[in-house]
Amino acid sequence: MARFPARQVVARGWARKSLLQIAYAIGVGGPLSFLVETSGTGKRSAGDIGSALRDEFELTPAGILITLDLQRQIYELTTTDGHFGRVREGFTSEQASG
């Protein structure tokens, strides 16, 4: 999930480089730590960027599921019988990677 907001920092011109570190703990609703590093390329302070990102992106486990659409079942055909190597009629491994 950290990759998505980090790319937004660069895309919006807030910095040329962006690194985000998000730390979670089991049983805690949101991140314990949220660190933004721009390696000196930021046009805004790391604190301002971090505040803007935390306000915009839902970084709770439920928010990540929704943002990245992790509930969609895209691997069902490739994992039939528990093995990627089995060939199903009308489905090829090239379709899985594309």
C-alpha cells in the first residue's frame, strides 16, 4: 500500500523522490508509524506531505482492502486444484500474467 501514495508524491510534483514507511501491529486499527522521506528533493516538508497523505488515503486494513480492491477473486482459475501448472480448458498461463 505504501507504493501507491509514494508514487502520488512524485506525480504531484511534491518531490522528485519519495519513500514511505508504514508500520502496523496486530489488533491496532491504523498504522503505528508513518514516515515520509524525500531525500532532500521535496518542495514541501516531509511533515506536510505526510499529513496530506494521511488525510487522503485510508491506511487502515479495511481501507487498504477497498483502495486496492483486494476482495476481487482474480486467481480462482489459476489456483484450481492448488497448482498453477495445471491447464484448464480455455485458460492459458499467458492470460494469467496479462
